[in-house]
Amino acid sequence: MSDDFFKNWEKKSESEAKSYQRMLERGNKNSILRRLPDLHEEATEKVDCLTCARCCKNYSPRFKTTDIRRISKHLNIRESELIEQYLFLDEEGDFVVKTKPCPFLESDNTCRIYDVRPSDCARFPYTDEDVIIKRTKLTLKNSSFCPITFYVLENLKLEWEKGSLK
């Protein structure tokens, strides 16, 4: 992330959160969705997730029943053991990890269960799908710790301000 674009990105993301929200709510949804694949690809070329891993260090994905089944099979343990050892039910009724960072995060920021990781992990940071506009609150939270989300939102906002997403 040597790009000057990312200099002080965390502060900029925080200060621009209302602008991002306004753009996501008022911008032309179809125009925004058409831009996502290219912006997502640009962002993932500029940001190396393995040097960041903020998502894995500070937050937990939801572990859905299908994720639990797949991961426990991969680890060769019972589903109940996976839940007991690593997960708990949060206030929203979702299974999430008990500890931070994620217990499956290795010291080199790789994931021990990458090939069978939860679907939330596989889809994160949702910058190439409609979640970015359907779940604005989540998108804004993600932009506070994920430079990829920041990149996509900042570029969408710049295009919106020029009038191309209205």
C-alpha cells in the first residue's frame, strides 16, 4: 500500500463516512453496481490483504451451519467440538469466534482453513457485490478498517461528485 492515495486513509474514511453514506443512498444504484467489479479489482491489486489482515485480527465473520459443517469436516472434529472450542453465539444469534485475532489466523497472516473458510470471509469485503449498497451500515464499518473498502468508496464518491453516478 505504498500509493499516496492511502496516506492517512483511516482518518479520511472516518471524516468522509457521511459523504459515502449519502453517495450510496442517493447515487444511481445501477451505475454504482456497474463500477464495482473494476474498482474492486483495482483495489485488490493495490492492497495486499496478507500485509493487513485487520479483518481477521479485529472482527469475526458469521459461521453459518454450512460453514461449521464444512470446517469441522476439514479439521476432522465434530461440529459440537468446533463450536465449543472456537465459537459462541453473539447478541444477534450468530456463531462468531471467541477470540481476537481469529484462531485460524496464522502468524504470517494466512488462514489455516482458507480453502474451507466461512462464506463471509470468502466474500469479504463485499466490494464487488450489491451488499455495498444494500447494507450501508456494514459498508461504512468495513471502510473504517479495510483499505479495499475505503478505496472503492472513495473512488465511487469522486465519480458521484463529478456527476457520473447520479
